Amino acid sequence: MLSQAKSNPLKDFVTALGAVLTALTVALAFPQEAMTQSAAPTISGISPANGTTEGGTSVTITGTNLTGASAPTFGGAKATSYTVDSDTQITAVTPAHVSGAVDVAVITSSGSETLSGGFTYVAPVTLSIADVTVSEGDDFTGATFTVSLSQAAGAGGVTFDIATADGTASDGSNYSASSLTGLSIPAGSSLYSFTVQVIGDTISEADETFFANVTNVSGATVSDGQGAATIRDDDPLPQLFITRTGGIEGNTGTSSRVFEVTLTPASGQPVSASFATVDGTASAGSDYVANSGTINFAPGSTSAEITVTINGDLTIEPDENFTVELSDAVGATLTMDGVGTILNDDFPAPMITDIAPATGTTAGGTTVTITGTELTGATAVTFGGTAANSFTVDSATQITATTPARAAGAADVVVTTPGGSATATGGFTYEVPAPTLSSINPNAGPGAGGTTVTIAGTGLTGATAISFGGTPATSFTVDSATQITATTPAHATGTVDVTVTTPGGSDTLTDAFAFVAPPTITGIAPTAGSSVGRTHVIITGADLAGATVVTFGSTAARFIQEGPAQISATADPHPAGAVDVTVTTPGGSDTLTGGFTYVEPSSAPIVSNVSGPADGTYKAGDILTFTVTYDQNVGVRGSPSLSLELRGAARSASYAAGDASNKLTFSYVVQSGDLAPSGIGLGPSISLNGGSIYNGARTDANLTLNGVPDLSSVLIDAVAPTVVSTAFSGSPAPDATAVDFVVTFSEPVTGVDSSDFTLATTGSATGSISATSTSDNVTYNVSVNAISGIGTLRLDVLADSIVDAIGNPLAADFSSGTPWTRGSSTNA
């Protein structure tokens, strides 16, 4: 298609002149053709109409009269090559040219034709991939590469492959490799992003790199096909420090001090530092050998050693120290130098000047203070060659030690220190300890003697005598230093002292053993009971105190000691018949032959009648009494009770009296809060609560209550009245001098007068309670006059003499009423 550019006369003239000159030139160059060819060439189109500035685009020029055309020009530059395909077509390859639209010209012997702006040079599409830098982190992060085109992709887009490659970073440990094919940037777009996972860690290391390579690019020229990803290490440098060390100096030769150099945590790159010894109180050359150098840590290594040689001597001197200092660290931070301590092992000889106390028992355990000089660092303390149980070096002049056990006599005391040993000849004397008595078991026995007792105490070894009230024991054995077994002698009844004598002295337990007279049974009541057991029996006699066993026949009974002359026992089940009753005390035993007879049980006692409290209303503190009448006399053990029902609340009437009678009394004390406005209820039977009711034959009584009276008129009101509210009445004027308050109670009450009320005020408000009145004993009107000042007045109720109809007092003071506010007053 011919150019449709707007007409320009000057340009048209120049073009026409050029055509004439061209024709003339052709005519002169080709006189034969000029005479035979008359039609000038024309250009109707160029395809494609654009190409890259690098040239090399193959285009087809169509038109007419193109035979014999010379090289077409593009913006004045000849085509790199061309072919006249026919009179209507030329194929040409564009030369390089700057970007922009250019004229295309064709010259033949008949003239020339120019297509203005017929071909447009455009910059070529180039592809590049950018480098990326990412902080490593401690976990996972992403390194995103950007593939970009120099301009938007043309028709068909740009396709390519991309794949990662190791640099100093390694797949699997520093990043996760990735390889993708057939990627594309579509027509009209110019960017593509590619993300690779970076693997973080906490190891300090050098920055690392890996690459993303773009290959097999179609639709663009590659200007930079490799992107470099730099993984920037963000972990702090590890810390490098030296631990302290110390040791004995030695007397001759040399020894070594090894300083541990620690790197924490491990590093992923080499670490190094310089070291050098520095004098402290110790001097290089005389006390130690100076050392310096470099320590190196390979990646992953965390420890190294520095050795310093120590010179030994025999000089008594203080402990000394020097330092190993680190410097010029590479790849780490220095945190602490190492201090080496040279412990002096040259000491002056010790001396003992005093021991206090200088005596103690053969059992050991005496705490003594050893005084002297140069006692520091003591390693041993002995008494007569036996090591002390323990010792503490209190200072250079004092040691506290605990003596070991040893035979009686004087013993040398020796203290050993690094400077040698000191001996106090005969410095401590062991003495046999006096005995101490703590207990005797048993502490009672018959006056006839023969009781085996165990005497406990301390220092009992070697005991030579034991006496009971001055009478020697029949025999004794020293079991250990803390125990003796002895047999009591015969002695008059009574409590006596017990004395033990040893080589260390004597000790006495005052009133430690009682010689007891044998018991005597004088009576049993009752003398008979049911063979089913549970008969309560009283045994009387003399010297019954301390009873240990009571038997009925061969059966041991439960019993309670009720004094030296009486025992209360329970005869448990036994076949019918007479049995012996035996009481055993520390003084011996006594038996009442055939003293108790077991008999077969008779019929069970039955309740014939129940009586209750009189009709009326009862308040808190009143006693409700119930009488249960059996058809025969009964005995009672334990605490039986009757169940009461008070308006849904369960209560119990406790057994009060009636043992050995046919009438049992139960009582209940009305409690505050009890309420039974419609009468009380009585349970169907007696509750034993672990006790028993029985007849003389020990037959258990029937517990069902018969003949229970109507108790619907036995009322209970133990609920205290309360104040419901107090509030001022009506709408008093702000400056009123008299106000009525209305007080409402929970029930009718009496005993109310002005003294039962008080005014609580704020500000300058004051007033006086003048009178009270009521029409129903529930709501009371209280008049307050002589009011003045500004503030609030609240009427409070005192729990004074106010009671309800039954006499229950008001539960508590009331101070939660609604106050009246006096807002203005001429006499405020």
C-alpha cells in the first residue's frame, strides 16, 4: 500500500527532480534500455513492514516494472542482499539501521520509486535474568529471580527453560534445586518470576551463591542468561572464650595448665584468634613459661586447647594468677579471657596450743575446739589415732572437731595440714559416761516380782547394778549401750524409783515402776444376760485399775476402766449357761467362778405408746419432749434418736433418759430458723445410730413407733423478724423541718418505740426522732422533727427490744434504708 502521507510541494519537487535525474542517469548508463523501457517502477507494498535494527530481516517488495532493479535502499542504505523475483516482486534482506520508520527506494533503468516510511526499524527483543540477594533466616525463605524482556513480547510470546545450579551454595543444604521447561512470557507481557526455596540455619558462615540459568530461548535474544542468587548470612558471629583453670604449683620441675578455648555455637566457616599470656600476680619466667600463638577452628569445630607450663618451687607465697588473652578474632566475637591460678602448696608447719574441752565420753560425739597456728588447709584430725567423726577449719587458728568413740584414757590429738602435722600429747582424755535413763516398759507388775522389763537410756554399757525401790533386780542383761533387760524383785505394792549403776555413775527414774496388788472381784451386775450377747455388765471389786483383759468364760470382752473399783464390760454372744468372769491387771488375775449366766432370749420389747409436746407454738431455744413407752423395761446403749419433719427440714430428737425403765425420753431444742406453721411430723421408727435398745435377756427391742399422737397443733416459729425497708414518706419540701419515715417489717412485731431507731446523717443535717405509731404492727410511722442543716438523713433500725408474736427477737440492725436529702435551709 502506497504511503498516504500529506502532500508537501517542496518534497514533491525534490522527489520529481530525483526521478528525472535517476532516469537520466539510467539512460546514460543503459542507453539501449532507455530507448526500449519507458514505464517507471512502482511499489505497492512491503512485507513484513518492520524488522530489528540489527538488520537481516527478509522482506518482499511488491509493485510493477521491477525488472532490472538495482539494490533496494532502506533509509538510504543498500539491502544486504536482494533478488528480483519477477517484474512485480523483489526479495531483499534489510541492512542494519537505527530504529524508526525509513523510506524504501527501488531504482530501475526506467526510473525510481520511493515508499515513504515504508519500513520501520524496531529494537530487537532481548531476554535477561536479574541477580537476587536474600537474607538466609533461620527457617525457609524464597529467592525470587525475575526474567525480563527489553520490550513486550510479540505475537507468539517468548518461551524458555530455567534450572538452578550450585555455586558456593549447595542443593539440599543451602537451597532446594528446581528445573522447569516450556515456560513462557505471553505476547504483550515482559516479565516472569521464578522462586527458589532457600534453607536457613543458625550457623555463622560466609555469604553463598547459586545460579538460575535460562536456556532454549525462543522469541527473544538472550542478553543475560544467568542470574546469581546471593544468600546473605544473617547469623551472629559465635562467641569465643576461655575457661578458668587452676592447680597446685608443685615443689620441683614443671606442670601444665590446660585452658579450654570454646567456640559457641559452631561456625560454618574457619575461625581463628591470636592468644598470649599476660602477667597477673604471677610472673612469666619465674612462675610460668610465657606462651603465644594462634588457635584455629575448622568449620564445625567448637573447642581447642592452650597449654601453659608452670614452674614449681618451695617458696611459701600467696596463690598467684596470670591471664591468657585472646585478640584479633576472625569469624567470632571474643567474650572472656582465661585466668590461670597457681595454687601455692608450700605451707608453714601447724602448731596446737589448746584443746577445749579436754575431756569427753568414750562414746565419742564431744565437740572440741582446737586452737593453734597455721591450721589452714587441715586434711586430717585424729584422737588417739582414730579419725575425728567430723571437723571444720574455722580459721588459720581454729578447728572445730567431733571426737570419735574410743576406750577410756588420755589420747594424743594430731592435726595434719599441707605444712606437716602438729601433736598435742595426751591432749584429750576419754571418760566413761554417766548413764541416763529414759523409759521402762512395762511400768507395772505384781508385788510378787518376776516381771520382765526393758530399761532404755544411754551410757548403759558395763552396768553393775539395777534396783527397784532399793531392792536389787532378780537378774538383768545389758543388751547394748542403750538397753537393759531386767526381772523385777518381790516388793511391797506402790510406785518405786528405778536406778541403774555403771562405771560412769548412776541415774534414777523417779516413780518409774508400780508394784501392784492382785485384783479382787466382789460383784457383777446383772449376773445374767442373753446368749446373743451385748449385755452391759458392771464388775466391781478392788485393785481393778490398769486392767488388761476381761473374759467371760474363755471369751475376751470389750470393757472400759471406770476407776480402781469398777469396770464396765460387754458380754458378747455365748452358749447358754454359767461362765467364770476373770479380770487381769498388772498385779495378777482374779476369777469369779460362775459369776455370769447366759440365758436364751425372751420376746422383743414393743412400743405401746408415744406422747409428744403440748399443743402450742414454740420458738428458738424451746425444748420439744417426746416419751416412748415400751411394754417392758429396756436398757439403752449409745444415742438413739427420733426423726422429726419441720416443713421439709429433717431434724432429730436425741435420747435423754430412761435406761432400765419402760419409758424412754427424747428431746429436741428448737433451732433458729426452724419453721413448722402446720405442725410437726414424727418418723415411723427409732434410729439406733449404732447403739442398741434391749430387755433384760439382751433381746433387741422392736423400733417401730406405735400410738403416735396428732402433732398438727405443735407449731414452731423460730424465724426471726427482719426489716424490709425504711424510707421517707411523701414529698417533703427541700427545706422541711419535719419528715415522716415509714418502716416495714417482715411480720408483725412488738416492743417498738423511739429508742429502737437512730438517724444516720451526712453534711450538716441533723434531726430528732419524736414519735412512732402503727396500725398493724407491720408498718410503723416514725416522725422526725427539729431538722436543720444541709445533707442527708437516713432512718436506721436497732435490733434492741423488737420481737415477733412468739418472742423471736429482730434478726439484726438495719442500715440500708432510703435517705432523704435536705437540699436548702435558712438555718443551715
